[in-house]
Amino acid sequence: MTRFIDVKGKIVDLKPTLERIASGRKFPHRNDGAVFKNREGLLPRKPYGYYKEYVAETPGVQGAGPQRIVTGNSGEVFYTPDHYKTFIEIR
């Protein structure tokens, strides 16, 4: 499943973002592909560097917007529609 509801109640298709991540292409934002530190503690605790964050484009928002994809070294993928306040496990 790649369609989710964002914070404004709109359907978001994450497939293009997931394909971009898989292909190694970067979104033009300094944190795209950076280490996600899990400061919020909402994801399972893992060693530093385990998680990476990627920008999921937010239609109608200039720049990065609030949506992110966070990946783990073991293949986990999480979506956050609200800049790390909540997470939805995709796989």
C-alpha cells in the first residue's frame, strides 16, 4: 500500500518517493538521505545510523514540507505525515 492520508486529509501517493529512494535519487533538501536520530523515541530503539530520513513531497507546499519516509537498515519503512509526530509502518 502506498496511499495514505496527510495531515490535511488529502490522499498522498508515496510510490514516487519510494521509487526515488530505491533508485538512489535525491530530493533537493539537505536532510534527504541523512541519518534519522529518532529523538522522539517513537520508532524502535536502534544504534545511531540505523535509520535514514527522506523527504516525501507535499503538494502545494514549497520546500520540504512535513512529510517524510524513514527507512531502517533491516528493510523497515515508516511514513510520517506530520514531521515525526506520528509514524505509520509501511513495511
